[in-house]
Amino acid sequence: MDSLRHTPRLGLHPAIEPLRAGMLDVGEGHSLYWEECGRPDGIPVVALHGGPGGGAAPAMRRFFDPARYRAIIFDQRGCGRSRPFAEVRANDTGRLVADMERLREAMGVERWLVFGGSWGATLALAYARACPERVLGLVLRGVFACTRRELDWFYGHGANMVFPDAWDRLIGRLTPSERADIIAAYHERVMSEDPLARRPDAVAWAQWESTLISMSDETAAIPPDPRRSDALARLETHYFLHRGFFERDGVLLEDTAHLKDIPGVIVQGRYDMVTPPRTAWELKRAWPGAELQIVPDAGHAAGEPGIVDALVRATGRFAERLS
């Protein structure tokens, strides 16, 4: 860390367009959008977006040197360009892990580096637990294990102590009885079959997260996109109400023996209000082979300069190691 403070920060790689893209039918009425970027014979890496419900942004392509990586990026069930949009039926963590395996096989990849932030880090850890033999390494940002403690911090008593104004806007839409369980209340509201009727609640849900995601006031001031908010609110409340569909609370931090032989880098913003550093710290203690880098002037957003620098350096080091 000390040496990096005196080194000019790296930025994202130049913007690129996909080499190819398509849709993958994964059954149960779901089709996933995927794209492949960079070098066709490069080091395979799969990039996992956040949320659940966030969808993949073009900027995700830019964390990987296109001269060295074959980056495979996709929208998870119900997200982005995947179909059906904002659908929660046949949508859980086990199915997302199975989708990754279908995608890996369809792309002809034997093993790949797995890259993910926030919910993408959750899914990356779940995939590594289910398919460790397919993982070349893990690059994780803003680690989230979908535990009761983490959800209580963000939707109960924790983050609201730092952002009372934004919290009042979130709970201001709810009745006094609904406020006893914020996740359940918003889940019931955004599961309305009428997209227009549920839109104000979906936007309010997304605005709370948007306000806390970055240390930049400019980011917090940008109104959430209503369509993206719809998927984010529906899928997040669906997954969070079911505690990520894991068999027990905290399993991703307790069942870590499979990580022993998997190299990893964990990038964590010191002032992350969405996924505080405690989880990344506990994961590192359970996974001694991983490198934990706490960025001293960053929050949760992947686009903050210190986070970008750490992630681009991490993928650069993996490229050297894996080539």
C-alpha cells in the first residue's frame, strides 16, 4: 500500500466494442445476453455484475487489457439485455451458478479467472465453492456475503445513522407497520404486476443505494434510471428476502476450504457504506492466500479512482501470472 501511494494511479483500459455477442438459452424461459471482448485466444475471464439486477455496463470491458484477455461478460437472469426482463421466477443463486457453467461450456473455456464486485463478488464466491476446479483465480471488489448482519446494516440499523436524510426518503413511502421490515415491505410493493404502479417504489429503492454507493456527491445526485431500478428493486428484494438462497447464514465466510488453492485479490473501499470492510476482512482471515487491498479514499463504486487503479493492477498481475 505505501508504495502504491507514490505511484500514479492507473485508469481503465481504452473503450472497446465486443468481438461478438449473442443470447444463450438456459431453460425455464430465460435467455442470457453475453459478449466476448479482447483477444480471442487470450486469458479467459468472466466478469460478474452487481445487484442482483444491475446488469453489465460497457465500462466492465475496460478492467481487462484487450491484448491479453478474452473477457466474457453477461447479464444475469432478469437483468440488462437478458430476457425476460426483471423476472424473479426460476431465479436464484444456484441457477445463476449453473448458468455460468452453461456459458463456460458454450464458450469452450476449460478454466477462467472470475471477476466480480458487490453482488458479483457474492456470485463469484458461490461459483468458486460449487466449481473450484474451473477457477483460475478470483478478483473481488466490495465483498458481500449476503448475511443477515450485512442486510441489517444496509436496511436496518447502520447506514441510516450516517445517511439519515436518504433513509427518511426510503422509509417515508412506507406505513409504520411496514417499517418493521424494509426488505419485505418493498418486496411486496415492487412485485406488483403493473410496472407503472410499482415504478415509484422501485426508484425509491434504487435511490437509497445510489446515494450511498460513491463518495462523490455528483453520483448521488443522478436520478436512477426507472427501467434499471425496476430490475434492481425486484431482484434485490427477491434475493435479500431469501438471504441469497444460501443453505445457512454466513456460509460463504465459513465454508472456505476450497479457496486454499485458488489465488485471489480483494479490493475494498475503506469508506464503503454499502458493503463495509468487515466482510472483506473476515474473508481474508478465512482465505490466507488472498491479497486484501483496502483503498483508503474510496467507497463502494467500481468507478472511483482508487478502486479502478487497484482492480486494473490486479488483472494486470493475473495476466502476468497466468500467461
